[in-house]
Amino acid sequence: TLVSDSDAIRLQRLRLDLGRSLGLNYHSPRNWFAPDLIGLLRQGPLAIECPQPRIQRTIAPPAQCFMVIAGARGSHSADGSSTTLKIFDPASGAEPIRSQSFVSLQRQFNRMPFAIFSN
């Protein structure tokens, strides 16, 4: 897990350093379109940093969660309505591997920007 920090520049630097140490590229949080995500996925699996809603600070900030997108099928329209992703999410418990539409993934994240680690 990565630390949560209110300093966005520090977080960006930490994530860039983590990506480099793992041999991965870090792509800053943004609202991804399905074709852009599929372009990265063609180079290999993606680690998605699940966005965390802004909540009041507590003594121990929540740990970041990650899920892996290992594949996709569909015609990959810009809005993502024709894209289904193969997702590995160890935090989901009983069903860690599932298929999920790109649109429902965005809904799950409340349409918040998310970061990606790629090959």
C-alpha cells in the first residue's frame, strides 16, 4: 500500500519512484477513456490505483487499494459502453477475478480520476 498524504506533489513523486523501482510507468490520475486504457493494456496488464474519496483526516489514513486489469474485449467505444474488462481485485474477497464493464468500473469509482501503473 502507499501512504495517503495531503501533499499532491509528494504523492506524485512517491508513485513515480515506486513505478521506477518496479520497472513500471506511472500515469497520473485522470478520467480515462476506454480506447486510452486499451492502448496501455495492449502493452501488458495494468495496476489501477483505486481512487479514494476525500474524507476527513483521521489518525491513520486509509490504505490505497489496487486492482489489476489483465484483459479486455469489445469494440472499445470512447464512452466505454462496448468494453468489458477482466479484473483481478484481491480486496473483493469471495470473487477476486471477474469481468466488469468499463462503464460500471467508472461508476464504482464515482467517476473519479484514477492512476495507472503499466509496462
